[in-house]
Amino acid sequence: MTVPGRATRAEVEAVFRSAPEVYLYGIGDLADHFWHRAVWWATPRAAIGLLRLDGIPEPIIYAQGFPDDPELLALATSVAEQLPDACAGQVAIGIDRALSPWFDLVESVPLRGMVLARPDLLVGAGIGDRLGMDDYPQLRAFLDATVDAEGFLGPDMVTTGHYLGARDGSGALVAVAGVHLAEKSHGVAVIGNVVTHPDHRGRGLVVEDATRLARALHEVYPVVGLNCRAENMVALHHHRPA
């Protein structure tokens, strides 16, 4: 099978701009910080990347797209032998089957991708303090100690200025909402690390934080979205309009 050559940034961006709500992280990966640590392959309607990210030991395969898209699956099989023996990934439905002759799937976490389609519904003043690098150690400890937190946090995420935190009377963080990426040059922000400490749930703290954050992001980034675990029905309920 013919292996496509390395794709240019313009070729990859053309794929992602065709459906930005599908390729949220991919658009962010076009930024210099990520691009120069990645390899990309592309066809006119599909793109696959192999990235190395700070704080994540395994290479990351990005093969997002529409479920069972024939062009994406064909691209995946054509580059399979160029991929490392072990890696993590954010991939579309069907990629696991396409790569099954070369890889065994060890773990799968179904996600739902969402984009901000009704910013007019973001009402309420919101609460929480803006967090910066001075708060990074406490933020890192909070996410590490909260069992169901994603635990995916790097200093570059905090320096975007898009992290909010609610505190208790002692000053300890009890709820946080932030971003996984925010790239002004490519007009996309992805909300992440939206977490409430178990002892403080049911008070709407993180909903208020996330609402205020989404409203602020919408003023700067044309595309605002997030990924949510498919089984997290509470989060899905909060992120969908009534």
C-alpha cells in the first residue's frame, strides 16, 4: 500500500477547517508549539498526526473525523506501519478496527465532542478567581487528588489566563474550570479540567465557573468546544441547553 508523504500545515488545516467542530484539538495542534513536534499525513478529506506532548510519555495519534469515514480509515491503514509500537490516541469511531491488524486496543474511553452553539444561553455572573502560575502547585495538587479529574494539566494551559477556581473559607480550591488549549492564531479553545471536589458537589460551583469561562472564551475564540466522557451524564446534562 502506498504511504502518503508528509503533509504541509496548509493541507492539514484545509481538512480541519472543513468541520472545526469535529477537529477541535487538531486545529489547536496547528500552532507552532505543537506542529514542530508532530508528523502529519493528509488527503483532501482526512488527516492523521503523530504528536509528542509535554507530560505524556507515549506518542499521541490524532485521527479524528466522522465515524467510519472511508477516506480516514484508508489513510490510517496506509500509515499504520509508520506508527510506533505503543501509543495513545484521540481517534474516530472505526480507527480501532482499521488498525487491528497492527495494534491491540488496550483501553478505550468513549468521548462526546461538543461546541458552543448558543452563547446567548450563557447567563449569570459566574464565580471563582482567575488562576495563574502562582496557583499552579495548588491546582496541580487539586487535580491529582480528585479521583475523577482528567489529570491532564501543563503550565502552558494555565498561562493562557483561562483557568478559574472556586475556594472554600480556608482558601483551598474546591472547583476548577479551565482549558486544554486556547490558540488565538487559529481561533479555537477547548474547555477542560472542569472538576468539583466530591465534598462540594451539588452547589453549582463548577457550572458557574464553566459558564463564566465559556462566556469569556467566546469573546476571543470563534470556536469553543469540549470533549466529555460519554458515560458522564451529569456533565452532558450541564453542557447541553434545556
